[in-house]
Amino acid sequence: MHICCANCALSPLVKLGSRGVETKGLWFNPNIHPEEEYSLRLSTLRQLQGLWRLEIEYMDRYGLEEYLRAFEGHEGTRCEVCYRMRLEETAMRARAGGFDAFSTTLLVSPYQEPVLLVGAYCGCLYSKEEREKARPGATGARRDR
């Protein structure tokens, strides 16, 4: 299961666990910006992993440059590109690991658009700028769409 943050992982992990579904998490989020936010989310997930004894694989690299390069020529569909990037990696690792299925915590996030499996506040540089333009001085997450 792709994990965007510890908060969004809680409900799916509880529900899947109550049904006897074994899960392995994947942290791969080059979209999160700024680096302080990236580090905070990563640290919080590591804490949850320790408390709940979760199995999580970490692709721990703050990948802002890689992330921005992925959008060259695709600026109008940045959310789709971002989700595809993260979910394709999750799918490949699930296949390589012999898993029956894969999912993402993005599906439970109140800041995502489940129809696209993308959202207005994902933590990326673009959505940060959109939030600041929509509400100067705002520091919290908000759904702009």
C-alpha cells in the first residue's frame, strides 16, 4: 500500500487488519514540498511503524528535481502525472513482491479527488503556491477544488 502520510494510513491499516489482510507499506512521495514537510511526514510514519510494528519500505529521497522534470510538457495534468508516478512504482513493487493487490492511502485523504485519485492538497510545490494565492497567510491544508 502506497502511504502518503501516517494520518491517512491509520484507517486503511485498521480496516484491512480487521479483515485479516496483510499489508506492506511503501513510502514514495517525491511530490511533498517543502523539504521540512517531507521530513515531518517521513518521521511521523517511522514513529507509527515503530508503534504498530508495520512493514514499510522507504524510497527516502527528497526528489523535487525529479518530480519537477516529470511535468515538463504536462503542466495541465500535473496531478495525473504525479499519481501515475507514485502508483506505478507501487504497482511494480507489488508485482515484484508477489502481492495480490495494491492500493494507496490517497483514497482516504480528505484532500484528494478520488475520481482522479489525485487531489488539490498533496503537499507539492504547485498546490502550495495555489493555496497561498487562494488564501494569503494560510499555513494549513485546504481543498482548493
